[in-house]
Amino acid sequence: MRGVRRAILAVCFGVAGAIMLRLVGGTATVPERGGWRELEGPDLR
């Protein structure tokens, strides 16, 4: 039973740590190159 409690506690600490990193990690940056671009041309309208 002690091992189950330790496993649950470890999972809780892991989840709490992941949430903290997610919240404090900063904002996402938009890539400056690559990605999708709008196609142009008479046959695409």
C-alpha cells in the first residue's frame, strides 16, 4: 500500500510541475519563416 501512495504522490508532483512549467514557460512565438502561405493565381479563385 505504501508503494501505491508513493506512486500517486509522484504522479501528482509530476502533474503540478508540468502545469507550473506550462504557466511560467512564456508565450509562444510565431515562426518568421516557412509555414503556410496563401496561393495566388487566376485558376485558384
